[in-house]
Amino acid sequence: MTLRLLPEWHPQDAVQLTWPTPTSDWAPLLDTIEATLETMVVAIARYQPVLVCVHDAAQRERLTQRFDALGVDPGRRALIIADSDDTWARDHGPIAVSRDGAITLLDYVFTGWGGKFEAARDDRLSRALAAQGVFQVPLESQDLVLEGGAIESDGEGTLLTTSACLLNPNRNPHLDRDAVETRLCRDLGASRVLWLEHGHLEGDDTDSHIDTLARFCDAASIAYVRCDDPTDPHYAELAAMEREIKALRREDGSPYRLFALPWPKPCHDPDDGHRLPATYANFLIINGAVLVPTYGDAADFRALEVLKAAFPDRDLIPIDCRAVIRQHGSLHCLTMQLPHGALAPTLLAADAG
């Protein structure tokens, strides 16, 4: 059997978003985060559908009216009631694999990044979608704690991850490195796992998710964050990570093509001053485009230049994510791509009707 974790550039049916509610941690920032999410919906819907998980019928009706006003094609949106704790679809959404060309969605255990936050409703969300007929492919429950933001796939059997996250005792304390790697290879069809031992961002709740630090752009290319300020507290760790990444090799022994992303000036919470995890690595690949987080910083333009070189055949769409990092994530963290063939074919037609 040929088994692979699909890469993000695999053709997609939709991008999943989970909408915030007034009772969530987003309550003080609800207007600003909703404005950011609306911008994302409009941008994504130019290229492909968006699946929006909403809290209840009232929120669904309000967003339907709002998306109508924004000109979002009804055939490119589906609003499904599925209650949640928070908005981070990357980590509570399903992870898609291909088994001999057939898609299966894997539903891993989500614990709020090692029990830091309440996550019971988030953990049930994918099953709630499946129960409503959202997917036309199997959804298989897994007993491993794993978040989508913790792993990167090149689509050819190589996974990229961090020891700080996957080997953290707050995830799967009964498993050592060999056992975790064995499980990833079994579940996701990996022939090898590349581990980064360095790299972190202040303000990150995920214990160094790889999608905040380094990303596959294609099977031969990696984009990663580089800190060029020796006075910044991140400098030593990210320099060590850069050395690790430069030493990585593809399975055939050739080096990766590397794209060093710039370092934005420090972003701090306006209320208590703590540093926020601004990173350009948290981009989202969709059909024909890449959504890029920006932070109102001079480095934004340079980040777009670097990623244009990495994705010459895709449109680049900047999304202001200053509101998003207030809750310690960024653009990619808010999303989960659903591969072509995963969604029930009647879903979007039903919502449009």
C-alpha cells in the first residue's frame, strides 16, 4: 500500500475555518479578529471554497448575511454548526492522508497544546462535521495526541517536526522519540522524520510548532525564519536552527533549496507588554495562491519577495495578522486545508441553495 501525508500544495476542496464566539478568549478582540477572518474568507473564496464552522444557527445566519454583503459566492462557502472552544483549525482539524490514491481523514487527540487550555469541544469538532455528512471519505479516530501545526510533509515520505513539541511530556509522555517516529511512519506513511532540536518564538503556546519556524514550499524547498538581530533573545536559538536546516538533505542526498524569511521587529501586547509570536513562516498554501501573514512592519515587503521566489507560479495575498497574534497564533494556525475529494459533493450546493 502506498501511504502518504498529503502536502499542503495538493489540490484542495476547501479551507476549514472555525469562527470565534463572544464567550471565547477572543471576546475583547471579537470585532478585529472577525474583520481579519472576513478578509481571509474573501481572499480564499477567489480561488476555492471555504468551510466555516460556526457556534449556532444565529451565528450562521449573521455570517451568511455578512458574506452576502462582502460578495462571497454562495457556491464557495459552507457554514456548518459545530461547537468549538477556540479558532485554531490547524490543530483541531483533520489530517489528510492518501492510501493508494484514496483520501482518509485522521482525527487525532487534541488537548489544547498539552492541557494549557480547555479543548474538549475542539477535540470533538471533526467528528461533529462527519456526523453531519460534511465528508465523503472516512474519518478515523486516533489515540495519539498530535496537532496539524506540529508536522510538515513534503508529500514524498519526509516529515519535518520539532523535538520541543512532539517529545514534550505534555503530549504523549509514554512514548519516546523512537516510538513517536514509528507511529508517524505507520500512520502517515513517512519513510523518515527530520527533527529540529532548536527554534522557538516568545509568546507561542504550542511548544514550537514547526509551522511557526520552517515550512516545505515543495518537496525540494524549505522556507524558515531567520533572526538577524544579535540583541534579540531569539537570535542564538534561531541561528542554531538555521545551522540544522542547512545540514538537512533530501532522501537522494541533495541539499534543500532554502528561503530565509526576514525577522519582523518585536510585536508586543498593548495591554501587558508581553511579546507576541509574529512569524512569516505561518503562511497558507491554497489552490493557485499563498496567503502571507503581515504585521505592519517594514519586513513585510521583504517576506513577500522571498515567498514569491519560493512560489513563482502562485499569487501572493498579504493578510494583516496583528489581531491574530494577540491570541498567540497566526494565519496558518487558523486554517486547515481539506484535499480534493474530501468534501461531500452536495455540501456547497446545499449551502448555496
